Amino acid sequence: MPRFVFIAAASYLLGSIPFGYLLVRIFRGEDVRLSGSGNIGATNVSRKSPALGVMTLLLDALKGSSAVIVGIIVSLPFMDPASQIPWRLLLPPSPPDLAVSAATAALFAVVGHMFPVWLKFRGGKGVATALGAFVIIAPKAVLVSAGLFILLVLVFRYVSLGSSAAVVAFPLLALALREYGSSYLALLLMALASLLIVAKHHANIRRLLAGTENRFGARST
């Protein structure tokens, strides 16, 4: 149990680093939360600067990946030595105990991004952070989800639609492709992260249903 508490705490702190807020504050001298959607994620940052938006996307994804890597490293001493074969850690399905550790790290990195202690628990929506975390745990499911996201954005030009559909599809794809380390607890943790992301998009979903959501490439007023 102390191991999972440490993984959860470390992952939360990594996830709570508000890269979007910091980049806009440092390079533009502005508070990104006061413009556009008020979000600190890459989509809103890109309205200020496309370059900063790309940097935010990469850094938010990196903190998700870093959290999962920390979770894996912390868990290695507790694993059956027979499971500690390097390529088994890189290619799913992972050993069940390792999968739970990695999924715990992914979930709390996403929670940290959504509710960062440094910004009074008002953060982003967690898509990029989840992408960085899950690409290590379930790369094939992430690849298919990313394809779905790109397709929907290209066709409908709604980032929120693509994001929501991709995160809903992800745990189902991880199940279908057996990328959950044979542990249904790991799958449940990944599904919970996906559910939180969809919940964070509630305002976007309402605007989509009302036909008032901003399309990708359009300036937010």
C-alpha cells in the first residue's frame, strides 16, 4: 500500500505542473486563464501562440509519461524476478502488478493536471497528459484512439468532439486489444481517467449539442 500511495502522490505532483500557464506567463507576460476558454491546456494556449500550444502539448504529454515511468521504476523491486525481463516492460501485456502501478500513475497524473495545487485546483482537461501516460501502457489502443481523434477533427473541426470520442474509445480498445496487463483493476483505473476527462469536457459537450462550440481554427471571442 505505501508503494501505491507514493506513486499516486508523485504522479499527482508531476501532473500538476501547469506548463501551459507557465509558458504563456513567461513568454507573453499574460495569464492564459483570462482569455479564450480559460483553460491552461494546449488548445487554449495555441490561441495565444501556436508554438506555445505545441510546446504545451508536448510537455503535458511528457509529464504523463514521466509519471508512468516513475510508477514502473518504483514497482520493479516488488515484482517477481521472472517478470523483470526488459522487453516485457515495454511491450504489453505487462505483468498485472506492473500494469496496476502504471495505471495508478496515469490516473493521478491526469488528476494532477485537472486539479493542480499550484493554481487553486483549477487546471486543464487532461487529454495530453493522458496521451503521454497511456502511450506507454497501451500503445496500440492509443494509436487507434489518436486516429479517431484526427479523423473527427478533420471532418467536423471540433477538438472537443475528437477528444471526448477518443477518450471514451480508449478503455474499450485497451480491453479489446488486451493491453491492460490481465488486470481488470488496471483497466478500471484507465477507464476512470477517461471518465474524468469526459466529465471535464461537460461544457464543451453542452455547446456541441447547442451548436455553439468553437470550431478548430476559429478565434475565440
